[in-house]
Amino acid sequence: MIKKIPLTPTSQTLTISLVGTSYNFQIIWRGNQYILDIFDINNNAIVTGISLVTGVNLMEQFRYLNLGFNMFVSTDITPNLDVNYPDLGVTAHLMVYN
């Protein structure tokens, strides 16, 4: 099942439950792109520095961690459009599936 993560076009932190486990997602705008850091519920870093780009499974390179989910960014306008500051949660969406 595909789940859309509710986001807004700003830096933010939110707690998400995926595959029965709670994670803290921190999304930060760093100059020209959004970066995602994933922490466990105790704020221990699991994966940091993931660029929110379209066209790829963002979790592919971290498959060895066995987190049990995949993640991608989709846009409403053009499939491989860069995610700009005002787009996140408006026309660019973070999607998760297992």
C-alpha cells in the first residue's frame, strides 16, 4: 500500500508510523533542496542526508538496514521535476510503500 506523508513547504519534524515502527522525520531546506533525516523514536539517527529528489527509490541505497519500506517523491506537474521550496506538500509529495 502506498502512503502519502503529509508535508508543508517548510522545514519540519514529524513522527510517522511505518510497518509497525515509529520514526521521526526531519526535513530541512538547505539552500537549494530539501534534505530528509530519519531517526528512531528516541532520536537516534538511522539515515541522514537524503536529498528529496524525484525518479528514484530514496531508500534503495539503505536496503541493508532492513527498514521494510521504500520511499519516493512524486510531483503533480512533471515526473522528474526538481522539488523547489514552495512545492513540498503542494505539488511534490513524499510517498512510502512496503
